[in-house]
Amino acid sequence: MRPIIGVFAEVDLEQNTKVQNTYIRAIEESGGIPILLPYVKDRDTMERFVNLCDGFFFTGGADIEPQRYGEQSKNTCGEIQYARDELEFAVFQIVNSTLKPIIAICRGAQLINVAFGGTLYQDILSETNTRISHRQIEPKNSPSHDVQILKNTPLFDLMKKTVMSANSFHHQAIKKLGEGLEIMAVSDDGIVEAVYLPGERYVRAYQWHPERLYEIDIYNRLIFDDFIKACQNI
Ligand SMILES: [Mn+2]
């Protein structure tokens, strides 16, 4: 049975919902059935959505509200979508009480980290000494920096190599790691590029955008094949 994947999307200031089709294509290509949760407030609606889905996809987008990790918003912080934060943190808590798999990309990775009690750099450029551009000028579907894959991690088990190509269009990143999470890839400047939750639950989060590289790079495609497989096996 093809698994049903619950997908999160942009929720703008008028509470309209919109998702990048690249996420939807990647799920379909790897065998999943994507469905979207719009902005809802009712807890029972969220629980029914979680019951309906076999796995969850936290996608990219606006910055997480810094107060959620105990910081005041700096002027380098980007757009915040309060309704989206409210929806995703609420549904995450419900999903987190199940064994259903989670994949998270970019903002999604930052959301997972904050949900587990971690913090973020509100702006990489002004808060770190990196010499790597994490906001590439190349098209989004071309790689721009490598990531180093740590051994003894699920990503290494999947890729069977220590370096892979990533694209990069984020200005925030994980600062303090969320409780229980472990790093599985970093860029050469030490910025966290992928994390996972050790143990029974499948929780994988990537700072880059494999959904825009899977057509040209088999390794990036493996990320989605692996997630969909995990959703089938639950
Ligand atoms: Mn990057």
C-alpha cells in the first residue's frame, strides 16, 4: 500500500495555504500519496489528520518565531508566519506521541530542533564566522556546497559514503541541538545540515533541499525512498 504523507505548507498572513510542488513531486516519485493540512485550529481535526496519515513532511518556509526558543527577535530574523508555527507545533506534539515517521526539510528541520528544545541562529551570516554561502546564487536545482556525513548515523548507512552534494538556501540554522537529536551531516564550516532521532522512531531532518536535487542526484533521491519505505513499514 502506498503510504499517505501529511504535508505542511506556507500559511500566509491571511491564513491561506500554499505548498511548493517540488515537495509533492518528490513524495509521488518515491511512491507516497501527499495530502495537505490547511490552517486549522481544532485539536480533534489535527488528531484525525494524524490518524489518517502514515508519515509527515515538515517543509521549508518562513522563520520560526524566536520566542519559541527563548530569544527576542533580532532585526536579522526574517518573515514569521505565526499561524503556521501554531499549527505545526501543535500537530508535531500529536505526531510525536505516535511512532509515525517524520521527514523535515529546511524550516522543517529548524522546527523539529526547536520542538525538541533546541535553539537556532536567527541569521548565520551575522552570528557565525562561516565562509560558505548558505544562500546560493546558483539555481535551486543545482548543488552548491558539500556536506560531510558522520559515520554511525542512518544517513551514512543509507549513502555508504562520507560526502554528498547539497544545495543551500537558508539564512538560519540549528544552534543548540534539541534534546535527544543527533547530528548526521555538517557542512565544512560546522553548520548542522542533517539530524535524526536515535531509536525506534524515524525522525530525519535536512537543512538542504533534496526535493530539488533528486532528479539529478541518486543520493538525494535515496532520502525520499528511505522515508517512504519507513512509512510503509510502520
Ligand atoms: Mn547549507
